[in-house]
Amino acid sequence: MAPPKVGVTLATRSIYIFIVDPSLLKTDVCYVNGEWIKAKSGKTFQVNDPGTGDLVGNCPEFDAADTRAAISAAETAFASFRKTTGRERSKLLRKWYDLVIEHTEDLATIIAWENGKPVADARGEMAYAASFLEWFSEEAPRIYGDTIPSSIPGNRVVTLKEPVGVCALITPWNFPAAMITRKFGPALAAGCAVVCKAPGETPFSPLALAELAHRAGIPAGVVNVITALDNTPLVGETLVTDPAVRKISFTGSTNVGKLLMKQASGTLKKLSMELGGNAPFIVFDDADVDAAVAGAVASKFRGSGQTCVCANRIFVQKGIYDEFAHKFAAKVREFKVGNGFAEGVTHGPLIHGRAIAKVDSHVRDAEAKGAQIVVGGQKLPDLGENFFQPTVLTGMTSAMAMASEETFGPVAGLFAFETEEEVVRLANSTTVGLAGYFFSRDLQRVQRVAEHLEVGMVGVNTGLISDAAAPFGGVKESGFGREGSMYGVDEYMITKTVTYGNMALPLQK
Ligand code: SIN
């Protein structure tokens, strides 16, 4: 017989939430300088479950003064944390990782509750989130400088890798935990102290991770997590203009990224920008159609289409268009939409009403311009305000909004094409370039198309490219900088050159 479950059941208006360790759910407080504190004004904002609309909890509405206090705590902590060894930082990250694994089920519950994604997906996100802590715990002791042969006789040149300083990390709601660990992991491995502005929609996962960082023994002030909703622009501006902050890492929309970059220019901070995408997903006549259908389903509908790397334009070559469309639509019809905690649900609600409005406007625009709705196409008010049917559209053209704008929702539009040259031109005819995918079994085409796509990441014969080991980032207006991988730590370091003169001295007799 299984032992009885120990934990707490929280009743909301519509559902029950079971949490083994309720002290992970930090409401009304932020984590600053190793302490749980309220906003000085006492103001809070509400966080609501996107599935039911019920209250999850309240969070502090930080303002500029609260934010400056967090920056100051990080500045003080940085002075000593930068002196720790890579091995010491590795052990801290590993301890944090172990705690995250131990509490995965609770963390997944919090993600599913505040973000709406099905619990199974939230568990998947937690495995992904934990993998960044594991990865960077392994990178921390292996941060090397170089010995460089000088062009000046007698000189010796070495480089030192040093932590850049206090980092401001601004994270999105679509991966409430994984985008935290993908930034905190390398920052801490490098020896930086951080202030993270958690997303107003999903602050409780970042705060739960902060609680585990605390339990892991990460020194006070090294990790700070703050929240705001109405004050978000003010808090963002404070973070990116404060001279004590030396690095900004932002994941979010291209428009906000541009604004932050402009604001940060006054103090010339180091920047990483992981911004919007408009991913092409290309299926050539020579592809394995079943594998391409599976890849397109995974890429397009992960997180109900709310990821920056989701396929946004699915281009299918004319010879297999009908077969692909038929098989793809059949798979999408199998989805079950509903509350993320309900049995068998594969797709939850979208994050809020603005997301629903955008998705709906893209479908209506495509329909008005001649696309056919093969599956879905409607809101699902009986389930709640934020639900939309997984949708498949055929007969898409470049005149439709979906061709040039990121939908960020569960709508797949299929565009027909004839030649490789044509589809690569169409794929690249966008201002952004984050991910791109294609399916083909022609070896030379695989190499050719991978080289010609103007994106930071290419998936060949796969719809899933996310991996802590693989560099993540874009080109063009999708931003710059690479997260994860062996390159991730560099974003949080400076290279200091030390030149030793008069070193070619004769041996003493
Ligand atoms: C994102 O949507 O910003 C991240 C997606 C991923 O890491 O797979």
C-alpha cells in the first residue's frame, strides 16, 4: 500500500491544488538580500490562474526604491561572491539542482497553476529547468583564460575571465522556471550576483526557486527575485539604467528588448537579448511525412504555441501538401483542451485575454483573406475566458498577418511552395531570426538549406531543439547572445588582458 500523501490541499473557487511543501509558495513577499520582504509601499497585485480566473495569490508591487535596494544588496554580495572558486560555486549550483529535483512535483504544480500548462508539460519544463543548473554546475569549475603568444618580443600575454558584476535578469511567463535557471545558472557559475524581475503573470515559480536557492546556501544578496505588475516599466527602467548593474539579460518581445537596449545605452551595459521569432517550418517533398507531421505538432503546439521557437509559418512543398495537411489535421483533432490539472488534457488555456485576442485576430484575418479552417478556429468560452481551439488553416498566403507576425498561440497555418529557392526566400523574408526547421532526406539539401536560413538555431528533421547543451539565441531582430551550452557563461564574464613586459630575460648565472 502506498504511504499516505503528506502535504496541504489548497482550495480555490474551482479546483484543489495539492502541495507537499507549501512553504515553497511565497505570496506577498519578494526575496532580497536573503530575506523575504514586502514592498515598502505595502502595495501588492493579484496573480490569477489563467484556466479558472481564480486567485493564486498576491505579490509585492515593487517600485524604483525597492528595486534600488535589491541592486544594492547584489552589489554588496558581489564583492565577496566574485572571490569564491569555481568549485565552490559548482557545489552551490549542484545543491540547488538537487533541491529542485527533490521538489519537482511541487514546482510543476506551481507552474501549471499560474501558467496554465498541463501538469505533464510543467514536469517537462522542470526537467528542462533543472538541466541548466546541472549544466552550469559543471561549467563553473572549467572557466579558463588563455595564454597568448605576443607579437611584441619580450611580452607575455594572458587573459583572465572575470565576472561582469551585478546582472539584471528579466524573464518571461511562458517558461516560468526554465528561463530563470537558464540565466541564473551561468551568472552564478561566473561569480555574478543577480536581481531578477519575475514576470507579473507567473511570479511564484521564480520565487519558489529563490526559496530553494536559499536552502542550498547561496549567500544572501547573490540571488534576488523581485516582482511588479503596473510598475513593470519603472522597475525595468531602474534595472537597466542603474550604474551598478553591469549586465542585462532579457527574454521577451522585440519591442521591449529595443526599449531596454536604448535605456541601457546611457551606462553601456553588456546585453543579451532573446527576443521574438517567426519560425519557418519547411517540409520538402523528399521528407519522411510522418516524421514531419510529428515534428510540426511538437514544434507548433508546445506550450499551446506560446514559445519563441514555435513554428509560426509551416511551408509544405506542393507534391506532399495534401497528405501532410490531412495527417497533421488528424493529429491536432486528437488534442484535448482543458484545465491543466484535468486528466488527459494535452493543452491548457492561453496566458491572458490579450493572447486570445491576438490569436483570434490572426485566424479571422486569414479566413477573410481566403484561408480554410480545417480544424478549430474558435474561442472556447464554455471552458473559460482564455481557451482557444487548436487550429489548422490551409491555403495561407503572404498577405495574411500570420506570415509576418508571431501568433504566439495554437494556430498552425500551412503555406504551399514549389521550389527550394522560393521557400528559403520566403523563410528569410522577416525581420527576425530565432529558430527555423526543415524536413528533408537529401543530404546536400540538408546542408545547403541549414546554411541559408537566417536564424540562430536550425532543427533538421526535428521539431524540438531545446537542450541545455545547445547554444540558444537568435539573429536579426530576434536579438543576440547565447544561452545554455559552453558559450552561456561567457555572457556573464569579461575578458581581462594582462600583458607582462620585459619577460625575455636571460637566465641568471
Ligand atoms: C522561449 O520560448 O523563450 C524559450 C523556448 C525554449 O527554451 O525552448
